[in-house]
Amino acid sequence: MLTSASRSLSLPSALPGLVLCAAVALAAHFVEQLQMMIFGLHWIESLVFAILVGIAVRSSVRLPQSFIPGIQFAAKTLLEIAVVLLGASLSVAAVRQAGLPLVGGIAILVALSLAGSFLIGRLLGLSASLATLVACGNSICGNSAIVAAAPVIGAKPDDIAASIAFTALLGVAAVLTLPVLHVLFGLTAVQYGVFAGLTAYAVPQVLAATVSAGAVSTQVGTLVKLIRVMMLGPVILLLGAVHGRRLGDSAVNLRHILPWFIIGFAAMAALRSLDAIPATLLSGMSAASTAFTVTAMAALGLSVDIRSSAQTGSRVLAVAALSLLALAALGLCLIGLLKVA
């Protein structure tokens, strides 16, 4: 959260912190490209590296006070702008293509997974905020869902960093495990595509998990994953309403229920669905959203107390693992109920 001093932010006062965040983001991008050169795959995204590099800098160097305003601006305002731009990546085209039964089944699965993951998190001692972030990341679209949900519920930098870092590790493990489950369960190409799309955290992970099963699995998995991503909008609006009621007590403050970036997110998603955003702008908006997100993650890393993250790390990993197992079980049940061939 911004302090009273940082609300009257000026460019000169923010510049040192913003430059540092940008430098950390560039370092994270370099590490991601190095990973691609060595392994040929993006196992870990640049935003995870940004958090880790930021934490390393924060843990090894005592930052002057002059860096704080810019870091706070990047962690809050840039993240909110990134959420708005993220809305332009959502379209209802995937929903039209899939058909109502599958879309309805996925919506129910996401709702059950959100509730179950949150409950597991609370039972294992996570705060409500951290349990919500892990539930969103596990149930919808990994890091993107965590990034979108974080400002809506006013999550702390430590909670955001922990949920992204540890669920990212689990996401890599899931990509390696899914092809084994394909053989173990004897799934057809279509069934495995649905299963991978319901289980993997991000579209690139779906592609990596299904490439060995053929084009049909990849196409089906990507479609199912895109439908899961479409659930992000309603979930973010619901979180805003719930969090706003908590802050507003009996008199609900509309600003808390619908802060500007949620309205912007919904507006962008609506414009994209109506094909009102020129195709030439979409790639630039996607690149800007990614750049702002990675810079914001660098700022979060620079704000994190490593001792706090280390203390909750094992519990976050346990919650994410149990939630992922529950999601996989729900996915198999949905395949059976819909009689996917």
C-alpha cells in the first residue's frame, strides 16, 4: 500500500526506484532467455525470476530511502495498469467454440477448486489473503490470476511473492508429470487434452504437456485452458465485491467493490470480445501488460522480507500440491460425467 508520503508522488522522487525495478526486470528477462537457450523451454517465467532477483537485491543491499517511492509506485500502480491491459487478452470466442456443457462443467470445476483450495489453505494455516491467491493461481491460470487478484484483495508483497514463486515450481512439476498420467490412466487424445487443459497453470505449460500426445491433444487442451482463463473476469469481480464489503462494513463503498482497474479490466475484455480493439494494437498491449507485470514483480521482490516468505514457503507448497491433486481428480470426474471420448 502507498504511504501518505507516496500518494503525492512526483516523477523525480519515483525515478530512482523505477530505474531499479526496471533494471531488475531486465535482469529477469535475461535469465529467462538464458534458460531458453540452455533448455529450449520456458520452464520458469520472467516474472518469477523478477521476484527472485528482487528478493536477492533486497537481502544483500540496504536500499536508500530515496528508492522506496518508486518501488511502491511500481508494486501498486504499474500492477493495476497491467491488470487493465490483461483484460484485452480475454475473448468469448473460445466459449462459443466449446459448447455449453463443457463451458458449464469447467465453470463448476473452477468454483469447486477455488473453494476447496481456499479451505485447504486455511486449514494448513495460511492467511485468508495468501489462501485466496493460491486458490486463484491453482484454479484459473497460475501467475496471471495471482497478479490480477492481488490488488483486488489488497495482498501484501510477501504473500504475492510466496504464492507466485512456490506455485511456479509446482507448475513445472505438473508439466513433467502430466504425460506420465496420460499413459497411466490410458486417456484418449481428446480426454488427455481436456485433462491437461484443466490441470496445467498456463497455456505454454499446456502446450509443453500435450506436445508428445499429438496435435489433437494440444488443440483441445489449449481450448479448455482458454475457457478456464475466461473465468478470471467473474472471479475478480466477485473478489472485489467480497473484499469491498469487508472494508466497508455495513455501508459498502463502491470504490472498494469496483476500483478503477477492475472496471478497466472488464471494459478491455468487453471491447476484445466485440472485436473493437484493432488487431494491430493487441500485440503491443500484451507486451506492455507483460512489461508492467514483470516490473511490478521486481518491485514486490524488492519489498519482500525473505524471512517471512521462508516461514510460509513449505505451507504454500503443501497447499498448492494438495489443491492441484484435488483439481486433477475433479478434472477426471468431469471427463467421466461429460462422457468425453
